[in-house]
Amino acid sequence: MEKNIYTLLQERIDSYALGFPSTESGVEMRILERLFTPDQAQMYLHMTRDLEPVSVIAQRAGKTQEETAVMLREMTAKGVTFPKTVDNIQFYAAAPFMHGFFENNAWLQEDKELAALMEQYLTGGFVAKGKALRTIPVNQSMEDSKTVLPFDDVMKIIDSKDRIGVMPCACAKHMQTLETGCKRPLEVCIGFDFYAEYCIEGLGVGRWIDRKEARTILKKANEAGLVHQSGGNSMNTECLCNCCPDCCGSMKIFKQIAAPSKISGSNYQAHLSEDDCILCEACIDRCPMGALTISEEVLLLNLQKCIGCGLCTTHCPSGGITLVLKKRAKPIEPPSPENYIFMKPSAEFEKDIKKWVKNT
């Protein structure tokens, strides 16, 4: 039996990034039917994850450049492509589910029905093929700044970047559309290089910022109780998300399991000094995982629940709780490029463009 166009589409998207698996409810098909007309689904199948000129995609699809350009613009408005313009040439790549059309639609469309379908999918069947983000510590949470590993130092990451953009948190926007959002800061997710450029210049979402403002955003995120998480491979960090424990998809998963410390990917954990603790309870309110409790006038720390974010330490007035490196043979580094599937590296997108445009 010949497969339905949406089945072919689902299978293609499932082969990208964190995947897009089928579920018993079939809610993923309802998402696709809402995002793609049959013709647009067919066009997506003629695209790849590489940035390619409209002319190349049109030739593959057997359509004129004009009609292909129109359709790709319509698809971009639905958040299912990654666009880029160089020397007046428009390029497009197929966007995966994550990072891709989930985030893009959270930014572009305040569609409550679509958001409800996304939420049903995320909470009722979606299982990612790999890890997306790594929890990294708040800089000032470390007793000795020299113990912060370079790839876990948010300020050093910022200082290494030239193209920096800030976008609203896609997860928080998603929850706002569902009318269940929180009151924490919204403009807190920082993207670099291609991921800043396609949002700002291709989708009209977010804005360019300098390093000084990026550092200010990180400090405000810490004050608001947001968790720093980075996305990228060992060659390049693509984003620094400041994640709300109530809105962020990965944070909600952390909170649902007994030992989130095992999946957070953090190199750090909280360390409690009972002699210095004054039982002010500031750390309890700050911990997004509920790892800290008081019993019989004693502060208790559950390291199985600690994800090493350091939020508990930054409001501790006595130094009773600090952040330390976990004792392991080798720290967890960002994955190598060949093992990183969440976000295609910016450098790879640049290589795509160089195939078609000289002197870039």
C-alpha cells in the first residue's frame, strides 16, 4: 500500500535531530496536517537539512522558481524551514521538530489549538533520540572561579561570540499561548551565529545584542531563578537558554523523575556545610528541583535531585551551600560534532552557503 504523504513526512522529520516519532494517539499527524498542506508536505520532502537556493529546490521538486519561492515563504511563515539570504539569493533548509518548528511556531503563531496539540505530543508520546541541552552553573555560584570548566563558563562563552541575539523563550511563549505561562522574564534565550541570524533576519523574531547586554540578561535570569543550559558541540556553542522550571520542556522532564542528576549532564553538584548553614531557607525557595528540605531543624540535600545549576548558592548569605565539581574520572564535555544531533552547527550552514556563493 502506498504511504500517505503525511506518513512520509513524519518519517522524514523523525530522521532529523531529536526525531519526531509516531504515537498511539496519532497526534503528530494532526500537527503535520495543521502545519503543511499536501503540496507543502511534498515540497518539504524535496528539501534537505542543508541550506540550498530556491532554484535547486525547485528543480528537484519539478516546479518553477517563482512558485517554489512563494511556497517556501509560506512554509517559513509556518516555521517549518530555516531561511537565510546571501547576496540577494534566498536559501532554505528543512527545519527538524526540535530545534526547529516547535520553537519557530511558539514564536510565530499564537495558535492555541496548535499549541494544545504540541503539548499533547510532548507529554504523551514524544521521546527524544538524544539529549538537547546541558545544565551549566551560574558563574558566581562557585567558591573558586578556577574550578569552572571553560565549556561550562557562561561569561566566557559570551565573550567568545561576535554575533549574539536574544529571543523570547519558546517554551514560555508556548505556555503563554496555552494561557498557563508564568511571570518570569521572557526575553532570555540567547542564540549565536546562524541561530541568531535566522531568527532575527529570517523570521523577524528577537534582536541583536552586544556582549554587555548578554551578560546583563544572564544576571537577570539568575535573579529570576532561571537555569542556564547550553546547546552546541565541542567546537561551538549555538545557544544559551535560560530555562524556567515551570515552562521548559526539559526542566519539566527533570522534575518528573526521581534522579534528575543522572540526566542533566552537569559537571557540578551542591555541597552543604551544616556548620555554616543558618537555616534561612533561601536555598529551598531557589532550588528548581526540590532537592533541599528542612527536617527537625536540619537542612537536607538530596544529591539525586540536584542538577548542578547553582541557583541555591547565589542567595545563600552564610556560604552554607556552595557548588563543587562532581568526582568523576573525566568531566562531561559538550559532544563531538559527529555525535551532536540537536542543532546543526552554524559552521555547517556556512559551508552550505559556500557551495553556492563565492567570497563568503
